[in-house]
Amino acid sequence: MDLQLKDKLVLITGSTSGIGKAAAKSFLQEGAAVIVNGRKTGDC
């Protein structure tokens, strides 16, 4: 799927697990730059 997100910036909150984490991965695969934020430390 081409969402035309190349060179776009995406901010995702609640990204340490679940839907937020999956969304971050999807946006990265579409070429967007992704900023993630979550309450837990560690891998996002």
C-alpha cells in the first residue's frame, strides 16, 4: 500500500506496545520519519 508518506513526519503517542507500536512500524515501512512516545522505557 502506498500512503504517500515519504518525507513526512509522524508523531505517535503510546507506542511502546499494541496498536501504537504496530502503527509506528507501518509508518516506517511507508517511508515516514516517526517520533514515538510511551510510558515504558526500552525498545519501541
